[in-house]
Amino acid sequence: MFVYLIFIASFFLLIHLAFNYNSKAVMMNKVPGPKLSFILGNAPEIMMLSSVELMKLARKFASRWDGIYRIWAFPLSIINIYNPDDVEVIVSTTKHNEKSSVYKFLKPWLGDGLLISKGEKWQQRRKILTPAFHFSILRQFSVIIEENSQRLVESLEKCIGKPIDIVPVVSEYTLNSICETSMGTQLSDKTEDAWKAYKDAIYELGPYFFQRFTRVYLYFDIIFYLTSLWRKMKKPLKSLHGFTSTVIKERKIYVEQNGVKFGEDVNDDDLYIYKKRRKTAMLDLLIAAQKDGEIDDHGIQEEVDTFMFEGHDTTASGLTFCFMLLANHRAVQDKIVEEINDIMGDSTRRANLEDLSKMKYLECCIKESLRLYPPVHFISRNLNEPVVLSNYEIPAGSFCHIHIFDLHRRADIYEDPLVYDPDRFSPENSKGRHPYAYIPFSAGPRNCIGQKFAMIEMKSAVAEVLRKYELVPVTRPSEIELIADIILRNSGPVEITFNKRTK
């Protein structure tokens, strides 16, 4: 019996040594980080956490170690960074351009779209899509955004004087905007079930991705596709793909029948799929690329799913926290309104692209909200070759998680980092700041292709809402309880009261 126990103990000891004292582990263990458990490394520390608890744990680790720490859970080697010098090393060149394997969790939904693809495929897709964000096209899209901002203002009319959860309101606004600009489709009451199912499916998938992220054994596809988790994901994935594939098919028919070319203005009499179509759509660009043999049906589906998600959910998150912060800072609100009045005068017309470009203080306010609450709060890259970060040699084959949330809250970069202070982004205060200290849209070759579009959308929404309403706080920043999700979210509603502006 004793010999048997010795054998078992020796067996597990050998596994522990193989898992946690191999050459890669030895290199990683030179980097500070949480204490390793027997055999499983750091896996037990995160496996059973809720999404709220994991978000808090990541913040705890960031406060304990200065700019870098490691997580080790064989075979996963994860380096976590949040100082601008290290961030620059990773994102400023194409050397570490490949997204880490955690992004494969999104593959059943987004395929190999621009967010996930790598190498030659990523370069080709980026080249195809870049014209969609040229200034002349953004000018056309801005008219659609103006119209949707007006609808946002009108939708708040029925909620005056009572607390409302702003999340579904801004989500509908951003979904409308991206549907019209990306697919030439205007959502109406007739399609309410369709867009509601689409939004619900995104929110349903979030916790599933989180579960896979925190359970090391689910990183292996051969195991994951046998689990109940995968079976649960199939229904929302079907809703998401069904929504976009239907619109793609109908749009292709429309383009074929009407001879629409990307970038051309069309007559007001031309039809949307559901209502009127006035301007070009990003989808037209992909359809044109297919005719040139640069992309197939599956590729179009990948890119539409990608920019529908990235162009809707991220901006909705940014607007949610921006409105919450403005509600809690009346002086900032008043200063924005003063700037708007200086530009617009007594005119009641909607603010156009030229007007928005003059709203410099409003832009500072949005930038500061994105600093405190970046919608994409972390990004991750594969390290395909060794790299030195904070004087530590990190082995090839590691993941590098860049924690934008913690980078943006560094006290050595931003004085009183938890304070909402839009003046941080005035020209004089921005001067000399590290170029990689503020990256809400990522940075380098794989930065967000739609960041100018997103800023126009956010500026338009905030400007039009503040012209009509005063924002009164209900949810306070101290009450925000963030969850670990694909996009930064609060665990509960984010409530604001909208009162009619009297002056």
C-alpha cells in the first residue's frame, strides 16, 4: 500500500515538474505573477470565477504588479502588459500582428473576418475595406448618422422625467446606424423582431465566450465541440447568421437590378430593402470585390458579421458610459452645450459633419470617457518569436494580453486617473504624452479601421441629445460593476433621467 502511494505521489510530482518546470515555464516564472498551484498553475484561480469576479481579479493583479505580470496554466503561457513602452513593442509593427488564439472562440460567429484573420488574408481584406472609411464616404455616412441621432432624440421624448436604462436605447441607435451604412438597410417597426433577436443573441453569446475563456480545457476544439456549451451557442449563432445572410442576399439582388456602385449617391426614389435607400453601403464594396474575384460568399458573410458586431456593440458601450459620466458632471454638460450653441447659434437644424468637426471640447469629453471605459478593454496577440518586455524575455508561443483598461488608468500617466477630466485631452495637456498611453481603438497596423466613423457617431449622438435634454444622474460611477465580456459592460442597467433643456 505504501509503495502504491509513493508511486502515485511520484507520478503526480513528475506531471507537476513537466507542466511547471519545463524551459518555457522557467522563463515565464521569472516574470512576477500570482502563486502557482500544484500541477494546474494559475488555472484554479480563475476557473470558477464569475464575470464580475474575474474583472475585479484582473484589476487586483494590475495594482499589485507594475505594468507586467504572467499567468501560467500549462500549456497556456500568458503575459499581461499595461505600460506604454511594452504596448508599443507589440502593436507598433507587423511582427506581432497575429491575434492570439483566444480570438478563435469568436470564429463560429465571425469566421476569418478582419478582426480575426491573419497574414495575407488580413492584408487583402483590410485593403478591400479601407475605401469604405475614406472621407468622401464618411461624409455620405454622416447624413445617415445625423438622421439616426434625430431618431434617438425623438425616442427619448416619451421617457422625459423618469429614470431609464440607457443601454437598450443607445444599442438601437448604433444598430440602426451600422445597418444603414453597412448594409443599406433601415430598421423599422416591421423588423423590430429581427433586430431584437440580433441584439439578444449578442448578449446571450457573451457569457458563453467568457466560460470558454476561463476554462483551460475548453481551449481545445476537440473537447469544446463535444460540450453542452457548444450546443447552447448554436441557437444564438443561427439568429446572428440568419439576420446578416438574409440581408446580404437581398442586397445583392438589389445591387444587380439597380446597377448600384459603391461610393455613388443615388436618388431618393431608390429603395431600401425595408424603407428608402439614399446613400451607398459598405456591403456594396464587398459585392463589387466579389465580382472582381477578390472575395466569395463566405468571405462577405464573415466581414458583414464582423463590422455589424464591431460597429454596433462597441459604440453602444462607449455611448453608455459617456452619457453616464456626463449625467454625473453637470459642469461638463453645460460647457459642451455652450460650445454647441457657439457653433450652431439659434439654428434648429441637425449638426452636420462640418459642425461636429468644430466641437473640440465635445471630442475631449468623449476621449476622456473612452479612457475610463474603453469598450474594447483588452486585446491579445500571439508571440510567434521571443520578445523582451520590461526587461523580461518572453518565450515564443505565449499569448500577450494588452490590458487597455489598466493602461488608461495609470497614475504615472494620468494624474488622479479615476477622475473624469476632459481637459486631459486639450492640445496643451496632450503634448508629450506617450503615443501608446491612450489606445481605445488599438494602435499600429491592426488599429480599428472604423475609428473615425465611431467618433462621428458618438459626437453626433451626444451633441443632439444635449441640445434637447439635460442629463440627470441616477447610476453613479461608484455603482458601476464591470463584467469580463467581449465588450466592456456594466453588470446591471445604467440609468439616467432626461429632462427637457430650458435654455
